Amino acid sequence: MRMSKLSRYLVLIGFLIIIVAPFYWLIITSLKPQSELGAYPPNLLPESWTLDNYREALVDYGFLTNLFNSVIVSISATIIVLIFSSMAAFAIAKLPLPNKFPMMAGLLILSMFPPVTVAPALYIMLNNLGLLNTYTGLIIPYIAFNLPFAIWLLRNYFVQIPTELLESARVDGATTFYTFYKIYLPLIRPGLFTAGIFTYIATWIEFFLALIINPDPSMRTVSVGIALFSGPYSIPYGTIFAGSIIAMLPIIILTIIFRKGIVSGLTGGAIKG
């Protein structure tokens, strides 16, 4: 029995090391001067600690602009996705709409398409509309690609809420929108947290569309900015790692702040109505 317990602890410790080691190396490398990055064998701790890599990323490589662009795009896309997905999910779950199954099947099919399949047509369309190198040109595709998942997720929450609430509200003279906004929406708050966090992370780390739609240096997002830190003759690993740490901080902070809502959202959405 004791050996069995010890074996489980050893396995858990091994998995913990595998998970934590890359993050540890990322942080340590970002704090090393360039002269130590090529040392062999590599140092587990820097001989001299420095924040020069962070300064270079934020100042010399213009990473502050990348951060600002990502914040604008991710927050805007997330808010719009939550608005439209919550209304669509409510309508599919509670209103007498025809062809609900084809609707849900269509959403599922749309969510399976990777952005690369529609990138050429999307690029031509946005170019004709004059939306390349704009926030709007990037926000619209992000909304389109994240809506199906959000609708599927929120629909499961609305299904679990009794339809009698809607009928009672109608008897009292409430409109459908008022019932949705004042009664149903507060009850699916965990689902909104979950859909919002997933959408924000998906838009924050997305690379391919951001690269082709907003290639201008002043419009790059964090993922594109980090990828283009490298020059033709050198790769500033310390600066890249520092930029990666900075890019991860908003996601880590949001996850810590809303962790209870995310956990309850995931467990609540797992129950089929």
C-alpha cells in the first residue's frame, strides 16, 4: 500500500516537472544576458541577472505597440462574441425555431474549418473593403471563428434552465428580450466567464490571420511581434523569451482572477440538458 502511494506521488512529481520545466527555462533564459545564452553546459541559474531583454522587447522592438493592438482586438472580439453567442444560444435553446438540428450541425461544421482554408478568399475580401491593417479587419474574422464554439457552449447552459421561467415572464407581460437579459443571462454567468476566457485566449495567441491581415509593423499583435523579433543573421533568444513572458501575463492574470468562474463554467456546461 505504501509503495503504491509512493509510486503515485513519484508519477505526479514527474508530470509536474515535465509541465513546470519549460516555464522555468523560459523565465530563467529571459533574465540572462546575451553572453550566457550560448553557454555549454547551460546554467540553471544566470551568473548575472538582467532585465535588458525585457527593455529590448518593450522599447527596441516596439512590443508595447503589439500589446496594445492585441488588447484592443482581443477585448473587442470577446465582447462581441459574447453578445451575439448568448442571444443565438438562447434562441436555439428556448425559442420555437425551425430546423434547430441543422443549425447546430452547421455550427459544428464551421468550427472545424481551420483559418488557413479560407485565408486567400478572406484576404481578397478584406483588401477590396480596405480593411487590411485595421482593427476591424482582424476583429471580424476572430468573431466568425469563435462564435460557433461559444454558441455551442452557452446553448448547453440555457437548455438546463426551465422553460417555465420564459412562460411565466410572458404571462407577466415581459418581452422575450427582457426575459433573456434580466432572467436568463444572470443564470448562465459561469458559462459567459468560460466562453469569454476561451475566446480571449484564442484571439490573443492567434498567429496566422494576424500575420496576413495586419502585416504592418504598427498593427502587429503579440504573436506576430514575437515571431518577427528574429533578424536575418541573429536570433535574440533572450528577447524572444522575455516577450513570451510578457505575452503570457494577461492570460495568467485573467485565469487566476476568474478561476472559480471557469471551473464552475466547465463543469456546468458538461451536463447535457
